[in-house]
Amino acid sequence: MKKNLHPNYHTIKVEMTDGSQFETKSTWGSEGEVLKLEIDPKSHAAWTGGKQKILDKEVDNEIYNLPNFPSKDAPIGKDESDNLQIKTWGDPLIKENIKSHWEIGENLNLFDSVKSTKISKSRFITLIGNGARLERALINFMLDMHTKNGYLELMPPALVNSESLTGSGQLPKFSNESFKCSNDDLWLSPTAEVPLTAFHRNDIIDSKQLPLKYVAYSPCFRREAGSYGRDTKGLIRLHQFNKVELYWFCDPSKSIEAHKMITLDAENILKKLNLPYRLVDICTGDLGFSSSRTFDLEVWLPSSKCYREISSCSNCLDFQARRSSIRAKIDKKNTYLHTLNGSGLAIGRTMAAILENGQQTDGNVKIPDALVPYFGSNILKTS
């Protein structure tokens, strides 16, 4: 504690151990004793207010780093080896001399990854000719399928702010997995789930409009931190990829049923494209940060003789709605809504599955019947 020594009346500056300060005023006796001590209200209020803001921010940061609670119905387990297969659909292609999708792509001149490193860096791809045409066909096919099934199409910004990423659950915990614009509070969106959540941030939605069902095509950008050496070839793991996203806002009492429905909507795309897949119930140890329960759709890739994830359909309960303050007046009470999301589908991985499952002995690829009107041909040949 420091004081300015003047007869009888002094200002005392109190300095705390953390370096913060506030002032008091005191009256001193002839022997140096304190007769009266007054805390300056403005100085003290500013000090306590500043400390409270710091504490509030620290508490919020701790809370924002806590994941959602797993559903009691999710399988108990430590990692993906404990995930539970629910069903399979279609007949997986199993035969010798199967080419990988990147070999097919190179042979048919559908994409180029080598030249893309000159444009940007590794894990980027440039689609060429029929490759670009197939990508565009898949996007339009999926959007048409979902809008005919009651979804409203949105085309959101590709850049999102920190508040949007915090609301959906990507920040603060996963900041190292997204690309940030250094001069602005903007990030390249890792998934349309982020802007679709933020679309209704701080809203009170009319309950008569529920459920709100959105579909959005968007480019997605991810740093893929921690994936060094994995899936370095082809379309499976890229820094930039296209995706069609499904998103629901619904009454909390109906989200369990909604979870089944959004999963079926994603499944129907795979069925229409005649791509073999399996449905997996994700265990507690493998759940995403924001999800309470997740069903994964995994498509068959014959070159690797295994299923690979192509969609994760998640029920986030009110986790994202609380972080984003999204409510509806239900039974005369403002209630946090439940949010659900799922890929419908990831475009690059869908293309990879079509190339591998549709490959012919002459090196060309058969296009699924449902996609022919969009692609313009039933056979994919060299560009």
C-alpha cells in the first residue's frame, strides 16, 4: 500500500498483488493513526468491474471448452473400434485389380493435385473437364433431392466470425483446425453447419414454423491438423472440399425422431446413387464435441476394401442453441431449441465412391442412373 504523505488528509493508492489499483481517501491523526478511511466509489467500482469482466471471461472460456453430454442411448466406448454397426445396404464390390479413385481420376484426366501445389500447397485439388462437371452435377442433384423433400436452400457466406464458430462449438477448443484471416475477425468456414447455426443467433423463432429444415451447399476449409501422412492421395482428405449440409431447428420433444429423419434423408442420396453403405452408431468416446448422439454413414470404397465416412448425422440437443441463444416460445415459455446436422453428402467422397464402384473393364466409369440427367451422359470418359 502506497500513500502520499500530507498533513491530516491523504490519498492512498491501493495496489493489489496482480498490479491492479484503486484509490482511497483517509484522514490521519497527529500520531499518524488513521481516523477515517473512505474508498473512492468511482475508482473502486472501476476496479471491481474490471476484475469481474476478467473473471466472467475466464468462466465463459472454461464453459465453452466443455463438450456436450453424450446421450444415454449412445453406445459406451473409448474410440471408433467401439462404434456399433446398425445395418448395411447394397452389395459391396469385391474383386481383383480394382483401381483407386485417384488412379481412375488421373487416367481420365478428371483432376490434378500436382499442379494444385503450385497454386496453393498439398491437399488441394483442381478439378478438370468431366471431373468439374461431375462435381457440379452431384451438387445440383443433392440440392434438388433435398429441396423436394421439404428443405429450404440457403447459400451462406464462406467467411464466418468468431462468435459464429463459438456458437456452433468450433471455438475456442478447435481454433487450430480452421484457417483464420489475420487482419479480420473472420475465418474460412469449416462446414455450413457454422453459418446455418448462426443464421438464427439471438432469435426467438415462431414455434409454428418448426421444424425449420435448411440445406446448403458450401465450400469447406479445414487445416486437417493431426492428419499428417493419412489419405495423402485423392479426394478423401483435403484442405478445401465441397459439401451439401442438412440442418434442423426443432422442438426439443421431437429431436429424437428428427434425428432418424435427417439420417434417412442423407441415406436416400446414397440409395439413389446405388452406392453400398453402412449405418454406424457412434460410441461415447468417438462423439464430436457438439454432439449428443451421432449416426455415421460410411460408403464402400472397393480399392481399400472398407467403408469410409461420408456423412455424420448428429443430434446436438440444445448445446448449440444455448451457445447461440436460439429459442422459441413453446407452451408460453421461451425454450432453447434442439439442433441437428448432417452431410447430405460430402461431394468429394461421393465422387470417389462413384469412380471406384462404377469403374468398368475398359477404364471408363458408369454414372448412376439418377445422376445421368445432371451429368448428361451415362458413361464418364477421359476429358
